[in-house]
Amino acid sequence: MLAMAFVAFAICIAMTIGVARKMVIGSQAETFGTIWTKAILSEYDRHLLDDYGIMAYFGSDAEVADKIDAYLEYSAAGRLDAHYKETSAELTGYELGDPDNFRKAMRQSFAGNAIESVIGGAARHRRAEPTEVDGSAGELNDAIIGNPVVLDTLPSTGASGSISNDGLIEKAKELKNSDGIKSAFAGTGLDAAFIWRFFGNNVTTPDNAKSYLRNEWEYIIKGSPSDKENLSSCRKRLFVIRNALNLAALYNDPEKIQLIAAAAELITPGPLGVATQLLIAEAWAAIETESDISDLYGNERVPVLKTPAQWKTGLDMVLSSDKVRSKLDDESKAHLDENIGEITNLGGAGNAAAVIREGLNYDEYLMLMIMAVREDVRVLRIMDLVQINMKYRYYRDFNLMEYYTGVRYTIRAEGRDHSFEDCYG
């Protein structure tokens, strides 16, 4: 009886020790696992953080599992003879290449700063280099992404979006000044502030960091792998917007309408004078628009709907231009030449020396276009630029899908699974 009692007591002690051992090992696994999770997240890419304020680390399921196993071997060696099996990691859902995860990373990059304050207060600098105002070939605007592998791995591959010029024109009329445009731009949220803070365009840049594409804002609008094509497309769209607004301003100016009617009567007497009036009005708006585009590329402001005092070109400039003369018949040209003195005396001189301090500048007109880009396409093109610049600056094989914003893995210790998960922010 005494022997049986002793054996029973020994068995109870052994079971108690076993249970306590499992509890200690489980507690150790939980403690170590939490530390190792932070260790994985601490391996974030410094270049991503420094350049874009984004926290993400390079890795894969297998690499994370191998690191945890190495930590296990070091930390658990000789501790109660614990039996740990191989770690299994599952990072799916934390890829930085996922637009939702990228948005979260962008939001964290502002570190509590209000988006409105970023747009309102972040300084942008005019580029020192000359620009190609007409969007034609220029060494500075000649960057092309030609590598098919690079193109195929861009986040926006397969995505497309178009912008309505009519919608842009109406929006411009609503947002007549810089305060209005910045308020509306802030209303588009995170994307807008990130673009303003980290990307340059043909006229301004937020910093001196090198980028593969000069025209990054233009890329977000157009999405072409050619820097020149992005610039040219935005210039054409700018022209369409400004031309429509100038034509509206012209028809709202009774004095200009009278000048055009009088000039048309002298050039094409009779019923056909109506067609000449339309020709002169369209040419005048187009020539004024060319002046506006030149001002915008010079980082000057151009009012949305101009007053007569803000009009820079005159009727004499219009009538001597090819835009008018090339479309007149021989008889009308003869009348124009005969009556040029009288037409000139009609007036209609522009105010080329006018200093305009109101209206929108190049950045703000491009903001209008960026706001009109479909939201999902806009964020994908932002991701493109980050990936392109990281390739250009640091790693030729950089791919957002190989970077992660969180970690998830499972350790099996003494027959029990211990799962861990954490992310940035």
C-alpha cells in the first residue's frame, strides 16, 4: 500500500511538472513570438521610408519562416528540452502592391499631419532647367520606359481611364481661385496630398530627389511610359480647357464682339460676314490661349474667366496671323489688306504687359485633371511612380508585390500552435 501510494504521488508530481513545463514553454513561445514579430517588422526598407514615408519590408513566406526558425534555435536552445516544429508563415493580404495596403501606408506616411495642411503648406519649387513649352522633343523630356518586364510589372498594367474635357471646364468655372482649387484638391483625400508632397511635374518639384520621369503629375493624368507623350497630352488638354474658357470670356465681352463684327464686315461684306466673325473669334481665343499656356509654363497665374483688363492679345495680332489669313478666300484677303488701317483703328489692343496675380497656376490646372482621373487608376499610377523611382534610385528589381506591411506566422510548440500577427501603424 505504501509503495502504491508512493508511485501515485510520483505520477502526480510528474504530471504536475509536465503541465507546468507545457505552460512555461507556451508562455515562452508567446513571449518570444511577440518579440520576433516586432523583429521582422523592424526590417523595413529605409529608402522607402526616407523617400516616401512608407514602412514595408522585403520578404516572402519562406524567408520569414526561416528567420523565425533561426530565432527559435537561438532563443529556445536548452530551454526545458522544448520541441518546436518548423514555422509556417502566411503573408498573403499584406502585400504593398495591394492598393488598399498602399493607401494605408500612404496615410501613415503623413504621421498625423492633416492632409489639408500638407497641401496648403508644403512648399514646391520651380524647376531651374528650361522646359519645352510646346511639348516637343527635348533632352529633358525624353525619358521612356521601354523594358517590357518593367512595364508588365507596373501596378497599373491593364488599367485605363479617360477624362472629360467638358467636365474639367465646368469644374474650373466653379473653382476660380487658388483657395478653391486647394480646398477641392484636399477633398480628394490622401492621393492628392501624397502627389503634392512627393512628385514633381514639368514646372515645379517638391524637392531635389532624382526621378526617372520628369513629368510625374502628367504621368498620373496620362499614364504613358513616354515622358514627352505625357507632357504633350497634358498640354493639349490645357489648351482645350483654356481655349473654351477664353472663347466664353470673349463672347461675354460686348466690346470685343462689336470689334469682331466691324472687322468681319470690312473683310467679308454681306451675309458671309457671319462666318468670318466666327473665324476671328475662334482665332482670337486660340491666340490668347497660346499666350496663357506660355504663362503657365513660366509658373505664372492665368484667370479662369478673364476680364477685359486681363486680356493680353489684340485684334491686330489676330488678323495678321495665319489662323485667320490661311482660312480667308482671295477676295477677303484683298479686303483685309485694303482696310487694315481702318481695322487697326477700330481698337482692340491687348494688354501684354498686364501682371496677373489671380487665377490658377500650372500646378493648380493639373490638379483639376488629377481630380478627374478615376480614383482606382489614380492610386495605381501613384504606385507606378514609387516603383519606377525605387528601381531608378536603388534596386533594379524592386517590386511592390515583394514588400509587405504586416507579418503572420504560426509556431508549433509541444503539440500546440501559437499564431502571431502584426502590422505597421
